[in-house]
Amino acid sequence: MSPDARRLALPCALLTLLLAAGCAGKESADASAKPGAPEGVEEANVRTIAETTQAIYGSLRVAVGYVHKGAYTDESGAKKEGLIAGLQLLRRGVSEKIEVHEGQRVAGEPAFVVEQIKSGFKGTVRLRFETPPAAH
């Protein structure tokens, strides 16, 4: 196993467990919940998610496994260095792991834009969804 794969193995395993626990548990969070938003109330289509936690937006669950500085390629093909975050998405029972950077648009239902990534003891990722939340 490569060093990069080993570095990502634990966060990915934690994301999988986090999402599995959320799926098995009672649906206590809904689209109006504001997980990870210590600074006050967010807009209905915005979610701020702390590392190792998840948020629910309609039928989509998003978990943040890690936030760190690294290299990425933006939408124009330019190589850049900056904060990136590992997300695990669960849409209608299908799990997908992705790495994102600020300003990136993630297609799908629902589509969203990564507005902000903050590092720290527990990094956070703020997502802005393009459509109202769909019912579960």
C-alpha cells in the first residue's frame, strides 16, 4: 500500500462508520438542522460540517473525513496548492468518496458548491446547495 493510501485509509474508514451509523440510527436530523454552525443560524441551503461529522440535506448525507493542505487541479486544469477536504456522500444508498477544494462545484442531486474550507483542531467545510432539499 502506498504512503498516500495509508494516510487516507483511517479517515475513509471513519467516514464509512459515520455514514453507516447515521443510516442505522433514527432520523433525528432534518433539512433544517444546522450541524457544525457555531456562529449562528445558516441559510436553509447552506451546511457547515466539521471534520468527522456529517450533515443531512434532503436525501443526501455528507460526511467530512479530513481537511488538510495539499495539491489539487482546479476546473480550468491549473495545478494549485491549498486546503482540500475529503467528503463521503451517500445519495439514495450509493456511497461516493471525493476530494474537494474551495470554489468547486459538485454535480449530482442535489448539486452544491464548496464555499469555504477552514483548517484547525477540527476543520470545517461550508457547502451551498443549488436547489431546495428534497424529501427523504
